[in-house]
Amino acid sequence: MSGKRGKNNDITDVPGIRVGQVHDARIRTGVSVVLPDAPAIVAGDIRGGGPGARETDLLDPATLVDRADAIVLSGGSSYGLGAADGVAAWLGAQGRGFQLIKTPGVPPSPIVPAAILYDLANGGDKNWGDAPPYASLGRKACEASDALLVLGRAGAGYGATAGSEAGGVGSASYATDDGLIVAALIAVNSFGSVRAPNGDFWAAPFELDNEFGGVRNKPAAPAADLPPDTKLAAPRANTTIGVVAINREVTQADARRIAIMAQDGLARAIRPVHAPTDGDILFTLALGERMEPNALDLTRIGTIAADCVARAIARAVHEARRTAPA
């Protein structure tokens, strides 16, 4: 089977997916919210040694709830988990959320898994006292979910760094000739470098249609040690977080396998990755026509997902050069 990148080359190419993003330039932080139009099968995989997350226990296929109403990606380290409070409140006000038994006067419980990255030391004004801004940013991101998706310095990636250069939000999609659509949205705040020793992106072999500038130099040589532009970091100071979406409804167990395979995209685009100071987390959202994939189908989806993740990472940094704040 063959295919090409999607119409928008981002996660909104998956029908039923919207993304809302906001940032605060003074604080140098932001929030990205992935909103399916209806609850979608959710799963995830955590590989970093210093993760920060919310509602990840329910990603286990053995638990009761297998769908999410939204996924939140946020700056702010542990403070940023508060963005999910704002998203849950916004969803609940619309009557969205899980109810085991519908009971008059009892509100639904929105299911909002979340992951955060560390941007507290990026020079922004973090003197918010006892009122962090993230719940408000989460609500505003939901309200902005009809806007076009902006890449680079936007949303959760507004205050991010990737190695020694600006990080950001990136996205990429792939549509196969037989109707499958796979896409990724990634916020890149990595300890490792996204560039090989020759200056090209590690993800260069997976680029489609010069989407992050094209290969300019000779093929990459392997790095024998940490890349020279790898940033010095304190524990929990880095993270690459994101969402993979597919236009097929699969089981939660199959969605988790897709998330596991998609983590290979991080390894294709960042060196080193999944380190003790990283909080690398990927979620999968599966929505659309019901599919019962066999092992080969699932392998195919996971492989495409990993390539989309790698491409999205390079696009995040490529676009961040154009949208970096003063």
C-alpha cells in the first residue's frame, strides 16, 4: 500500500479531531488541547524517566473507562497539570463526560488525560503566587479549538527548547491509498538534540515534500557521544509529549500497542531520548470506523505512526525558528 501526507499535514486530517492552543507571552508558556468530537478510544505509553501526567492509570486496558473526552499537553511542569481542570470544567459545562449510570442532578465526569513539559526556567515571569494560570489557559484552549492549527512556538510548545535551540509544537499526517489516516501532534522540549552531527534533522530520512526544509547536507554520520548541542538539564526538566490519532476505532489494547510503536518516532528524531531527565509520553486516540486489525494491520499502523511522530518533531523545531518570541 502507498499514500501521501494528508491535506493539512497535521492531526486535524483525522476526521473528528480539533486542536485548541493558547499561550501567554509574558509567562512564556502555553497549552494545547486535542478535542475529539465524541469520546474516543484512548491509550498511552510512558518512556521517560521523569514524567508528569494525569489520569494515566485509566490508559490500562484492564480498567473501566476506555475513552477520553480530551487530551491536554501543557507547559508549566506540575503546575501545568491544572490545565486539565479547566478543560474538564469546560467539557462538563457542555454535558460531556463519563457516566456509569445517568442520574438527575449528578454531572458527568470528563475524562481528560494530560501530560506536561518543563518550561519554568525559560525566562518568563512565573511569579503567579497561589494562582497558576493553567486552568484558565485550558479553558481558553478549548474555546480556540475551531482555529487553524499553528505550529512552532505555540500552545504547549511556546516556551519549549529542543537541545540548544527553540522547541515547539509540530504535527504531521499520512493518508494511505486504502483510506487509513494516521497523524501526530508533538510538543518538543527535549534534552536531546534533533540534529545529526552534519546539521540535518535526525528525522530527515522520513521527510515528505520538504516539510521541514529538505536535506541540505551529506547523509548523517552516527554520533559517538552526546551531540554537542545537547542541553544541560536538571531532573524533570525535559519532555517530548504528544498525541497520535487514527481514523479507525480499535480496542484500547491495540491503541496502546500503536502508542508503544509510535515511541520509536522519538528515537528516530531525537538523540538521546527516554533519558532519566525526560518525561516522554505519547497518547493514542482512535476514532472512526470500527476496525479489528490483525497483527500485520497493527504493525502497519504503528510503523506509520512512528514516522509521523518523527516528522512532527522536526516540523516543530523547523517552524519554531520562524515563530520564536522576542
